[in-house]
Amino acid sequence: MNKLKLKLSNFIHNKLGPDYGGTPSPPGSECKLEFGYVQNNKHKYIATTYNNDGFELWLGKPDKWHIHYNNKEARKLAWFILRTWWEKPSQVYFGDIEDNDSTYKATTNNGFLQLYLGRKHCVSYTKQDARKLTWFILYTWWFKSTWFGLKRKLWYMALSNIVSSYNTYEKHNEFPSTTEKNK
């Protein structure tokens, strides 16, 4: 691999990924939302994407995770929330697995968003909290943090180039410096 391509890959890797202790992480993995009423100086709900390198949305309370979605299912959930308060559908099923115990289900009932995994009720959100969650999924995570996925693709291409440069240099007993700041 030529040095210019490696420098460009290091630059992209370092600039597009959020920095956690000197190590860039995948774009989209830094998003976190605390919402709902405050109880004991903590918000009632948490939504985060740092689990599984930003590929999943995890929803829960400060002391327990209730449910998680991959990014495609999370976007479906966000669009469902938007449609619910515009078109008023009553429920939607989504998820790749069709058996009743593993299918994600979202319903609205008396102004609350109810989330289920199969038949198990996982969590309920008020209309206001559901709107905050939708904004978080579509704007903060999908648009701002990952540029509709483009930022992630560029970051992973750069990471792949860096890793392959190690494989190339390992054969010649020379290792490039990935922590070297680009000038």
C-alpha cells in the first residue's frame, strides 16, 4: 500500500470517528439520549448507540436495558412513531424474524407508545418522549452522526486500509504508525 493512501486512511479514521481515550470509534457509536421525567437526579429513560459499535439502538432505564434494535429496525420504529401521530395507524410489526416470540411490535394506546419483543411488553413512552426518541434516531444518530451511513462506510474503508497495511508491512517486518497525527 502506498504511503499517501495510508496517510489518507489514517486521517479519515482519526477525523470521522469519535475519540474515546485516544482511539477513534466507529461513527454513530457516541450517541446517547437521556429523556423522560427526572427521578433521583436521573432521567427516567436512556437511548444509546454505543453498544455494538453504533450498529444498534438500546433502550432502557438507568439501571436496566429493556430492548434493542439494529439500525434498520430503529429507523422503522422512528418512521412508525412519525406516522402514528400523523396518520393514526394502530400497530406495526417489524423485524427480520417472523416467529411470534422474536418479532418487534410497536403500538399506540391512549397517547402512549408501547414497545414489545414478541409477546413481552418491554417499555412505554409518552407521546413527548416518543418524539424525542424519533428525533434522536433520525437526526442525531442516522443523519448527524453517520451521514445516512456514508460516514460509517468511509470510516470502515479507512480502517480496512490500515489493517491491510499491517498485513503488508508484517511480511516485510516494518510496521506503520497509526497513532501518528497527519500533518
